[in-house]
Amino acid sequence: MPPKTSPSKKKGADFEQSLSTLESLVNRMEQGDMTLEESLQAFESGIALTRECQTRLAAAEQQVNKLIEQQGNISIESFDADEGDA
């Protein structure tokens, strides 16, 4: 039986997919063949993808910092951005 994909593996794949989609979108926009409406829609999608990628990178950075701070007691804990807002 193949190993199950962990949730963190899935998030990594989602990040890579989002980044790839963003790169494709930028390439299409740089070609200059889009109408104004298509360009605006692509720009809006690009902004959403950029924010999504930035959020995932920030969460990954938080996890790395948490691991570094534990100095020797390395364990991976899920980081929930909403936990500190309560």
C-alpha cells in the first residue's frame, strides 16, 4: 500500500501549483496579446495568487523559526495563524 500524503505535503504541492499558475499568468501578460478586460482579470488573479503564496511562505517561515527556537527538541507542530488572534 503506498504511503498516504501528509497534509503538509499537500500544502507544498498547492504552493508549487499556485506558483506555477502565477508564472504562467505573468508570461501570458508579458506577451501583450490580451485585451484590457483579460489583462485586468489576469492581474486580479495574479494578486490573489501572490497573496496566497505569501501566506504559505509566512507559515513555513513560522514553522522553521519554531523548530530553530526549540534548540534540540525538534518536533514539527502545526501553525495556525488564527491561534494568536483569540
